[in-house]
Amino acid sequence: MNEAYYHLGKVLKTIRENKGYSQQEISDSTMSRSNYTKLERDEINPNVVKYLAILDYMDMHHDEYSFILNDYSLNDKDNVFYLYKKMEQFPEITYVKKLIDAANDLLESRYDHLTKDVLNIAQAYYSLMKDHNLVAARKYAESTWERLKKLDKFYLSELHLLNGILYLFEVETVVSLTDRALKDLEKYYCFKEAEELRLSYLSHLSCILIAHEEYDLALKYIDQLITKSKNDSNALSFGAALVRQGLCLQGLDKEKESQESYELAIELFRVMDREDLVKLTKENPKLLYNPYGYVDVEIKPE
């Protein structure tokens, strides 16, 4: 157990006092006043039901409380998964290396399924971006899929993992898995994390479809990505989607429309003061926020 949790009651007391609540208000219908006093002294620990009820009376969710309990920082496992989620939509090689180091550090102290899966996915991305080796990347990804495919249902953490290994499958399966994931994510309509994950799925799928020259189908998902990016005011995602739109239109020999998409993306990137993205859009748009840009994703797994 994280050492911070041994001071659960002490931190609850601090939060309660800062919010101006009495012990009676927080313990009401949860536990006796005397037991709640013992809890704040760290003499006893509540069961899960009482713990969640206390947080409800405190007007606080578990994630925030855990963050405060850990001195306003993430614990090692949460930090690894946080880094992974931040990487999902736009992987970058130095960031991926940072994630690999963080996952390895945690696994040296204890084994954890989720962290091991994240490490496999990060190592796969590193192989894609550094060595341009899809075969090696798929070997890492297969290890994660071996665990995921045995599960009866995917929740948010599993949907994050699946998103990172889509290139492992044939294109028809990628589309099917993405459609299923997007449908499952609709259930999490009030979660910002789910909205960001939807963008990432659409981004990854569009890259894969473009690599397979499935331009018409790719445009269908890019339209969703453009709409979602605009609704979420996500300028980077919107710009990348416009570039993908341009690639598809170029592949369909619609040069004029393609150039219009590129020019709109360039205009957006310039407003954001991202000359690096302007340059990439002009010189090699395929590589813009595309972890598969350097490899042939049509290579079949061994």
C-alpha cells in the first residue's frame, strides 16, 4: 500500500476543516461520531462504502482526494498511465523514451499488469519511430493483446491500451475495433478523458486507413475527427485532421481540394506559432503526428 494511505484520516481532517464542515456533518449517516473521530486520528480505516460516502459529504471525488493524499502528486502507477494517456494522440520519440523509463522504474519495484502493457506499447512506438520496424513493434503489441483478448469487457483503461496497438490488426479488424470502442466511449459522455480518447482513436484509424490507401473510408472518420476537434476546441487535433484530409484528397487526385486543406492547416498552425508543423505540412505531411509515417503498416505480422 502507498505510504500516504496510512495518513488517510489526518488528510480528511485537514480537508474537512478547510471546507468548514463539522465532524457531525461528515459522519452523518456514515458512521458514529466517535468512530469518525478515531478515523481522523488514523486509529481506524473505513470500508469502501463508508469511504466513498465520506468523500461525497466532503464534495470530493476519489481521484482528487488520492492526489491530495499523495502531496498533490501522482503515485508511480498513476504517473505512468498519465504519461501514456498524454502520449496517445501525438506520440513523440523523446516523450516515449520518458514513458519507457518511468514504466521500467515502477516494474523494478513491483509487477503491475497495466504498467507492463503500457511499457510494451511504448517500446513498440519507440521501435516504429526510431527504427521504423513494424515487425518488432508488433511483437511488443502482441504481448498486450494476449492479455486484452481474454477479457470479457473493456473499460477506460483497456480502451486506452487497445488504442495503442491498432496497427497490429488487419484493416477490417481495425475499423471494427474502433467502431466498437467509439460506441463504448459514448457511455462515458461526461468524462473529458473519454472525449480525448475518441479523438485519439479517430486519429490513429485515419493514419492506418491512409497507409492502406483506403482514402474514401478514411475521409469518413476524418470528418468525424474534424467535427469533434472543432467542438472540443482542440486546435492541434483539428490541424492534423485537415492535413489527413489533404492526404486523402491528394490520393483521390483532387489536388485543388487537397491544397485547400493543407493551406487551412498551415494557417491554423501559424496562428498557434507552430512553424515546425507548417514546415512538416509543406515538406512531408504524411509524418505529421503520425507514428506510422515511417513504416509500411501493410506488412503482415509474422
